Amino acid sequence: MSTLTDLRPADAPQARFTDLVAAEWIKLRSLRSIPWFLLAAGLTLVGLNANGARLSRAEFGSWTAQQQQYYAEFGALHDAFTRPCGTLVLLLMGTLGAIAILSEQTTGLLRTTFVAAPARREVLAAKVLLVTAVATGFGVLVAAVSFWLDEAMLAGRYGGVSIGDPGALRLVAASALLAPLGALVGLAVGAVIRHSVTAMVALFGLLFLIPMFVRDDTHLGAVVANAQPFNAWARLGLVGEITGQRFPSTVGGSWAVYLVWAAVAVLLVMTAVPGRDQ
């Protein structure tokens, strides 16, 4: 007596969110240039910050007593993470975020991913989480190493500070979080524009040119200037009372700039990509 065998395949288990994150990690690691990019970027940033401390240490003896006192109170902290490095962090991590999505859009891999996992917003949420985690780890490492190395070079008569000194922890935190902020902005720009060269030009203009050319001598100009990520980071690195500005920003307002830019970037990624054919 023969029996019938059901040859229909069993329903495949639903992919969990952790599976989507793992898949995004595999795709990011498959870009062979990413580890080298992160290594070169980290060494460059730490080296530039250390060079700032080295130059200040070499010139310290030629300064007046007033200049030395000012540097001991404020300048040594600023050398822990210099302004050029703040700009570089935004641009480098913005590039990382843009590459994370442009590499899939330009090759068609994103369309294949959506076929395998039709829940588009869950896939994008996993990508946002992974890019944020990688950039945050990078930012924490670079900020911590830069602070420790620079202040070790400036310890003693040069005015080196500890992490417990006023403003030190805030500067390290702001510098570390600047990396995921830049990565999220880059991810959003790549999601919206979808063309590599155009996205990079737009990212450069958004994160570098606008903060450079916006003037803060009017109320509107100050609002726009204070709302830029770089200017918010610069404000978080200041200690003491701000003088010489008609419309100075605040610490709370600068943290709010971080939050708003990150939220808008995530919103753009989650709405721009799922609503169109890849």
C-alpha cells in the first residue's frame, strides 16, 4: 500500500531583528576598504590631536605668563580634540554612512535584500543601528585615546587636565558622539540622493561649507550657525563664560542640535528608501 508524501517546503522561520543586524554587519565587513578606512581615519585623527599638543608644548616657553595661565585653564583641554579634527570626524564618518547605503543602491544589492527580507523598514532600522554602533565605537576610541595621549604630553607645567576637570568629560563625550552623528547624516544623504558623487558633494557642503560661511552677527544667522553640528560640538568644548558673541549658544541647546540632526537623519532614511523602487 502506497502513501502520499507532502513535498511542499515547510514555512521558513521569520527573520529576527538580530538576524537583520547580523546580515548588515556581514555586508559592511564585505567592503574590504572599510577596516582600512577606519584604521587610517583613527590614526590620522589621533595624530593630528597629538601634534596640536606637541606644538603647544614646544611653544609654551615663549609665551607670556598670562598666555601660559590662559592655556593651562582652557587651551590644554582644547588640544585634546582640535577643531580641524572635529571637521574631519564629521566628514569621515559622513562618508562611512553614505558608503554603507550607496554601495548597495548602486550595485542593486539593496533590492536583493528587500526581496529576501520584504520588511523594508526593519532592514533599514538594522542598518541604522549597525552604522550608529560602528561609528560610536570609533568615536569613543578616538576621543578617549586622543584625550589620554594629549593630556599625558601636557601633564605638569604645561597645564594637562584630567577627565574630572570642568568640561573635560563633556568634550570627550561630545567628540565621541560627533562620529555617529556624522555617520547618520551621511546615511541620510546617501538614502535621499542615491548617486555617489552628488551625495559626497552634498555631504561636504552640508557639514563643511555651511558652517564656514554662515555669519552669526544677526539673530537669524546665529540660529542657523548654532544649529550646525560642528558649531554645536565646538560650543560643548568651551569652558567658562562666552564673551564676544551677541547670540551665544548654550550647552543644552548644543546637545539638542545633536539630537535633532540624528532624529531627522533617521527619519529621512526610514521614509525616503521604503517608499520607492530600488
